[in-house]
Amino acid sequence: MENKLKSVTIWFAVNKNGNVRMFLDNPKKNTERGIWEGKYPYVNSIIYKDINKVVKQAKMTFENNPEVIEIQIQI
């Protein structure tokens, strides 16, 4: 059986309360609610841990624009 790789683009941003949110589309800032909103939220606990480390190291806040990364997932 052949292993295949799938490319996934993930956008991530920090809500006003400090929580990291991940999306499959470019999220929009909802300043009234203090959150980033997107049509396609993305949840992956392993990737979340890595992105959370990046966010803390970069000292990202709600004021920062979303960042995007592309990852390869083995399927």
C-alpha cells in the first residue's frame, strides 16, 4: 500500500481571551465578540499544540493578523 501526502493550508489567529483558533479559510476579526471567525474551523489536537508554541514564542495577540501555514498530512 502506497502512502500518500495531502497538503493542508491552515490559518491561525489569537482571540482576545488568548485562545488560538485554526481555520481552513482566512478568518475575519469580530471585534465586538473579541474572536476570529471563519467559515471552516479546523480542529487537530496535535497541530494545535505545535501552533500554540509558535503563537507563544511569537507573542501573538488579538491585534495580530492571522498567520498561515501549509502542512503535509500522510493519508
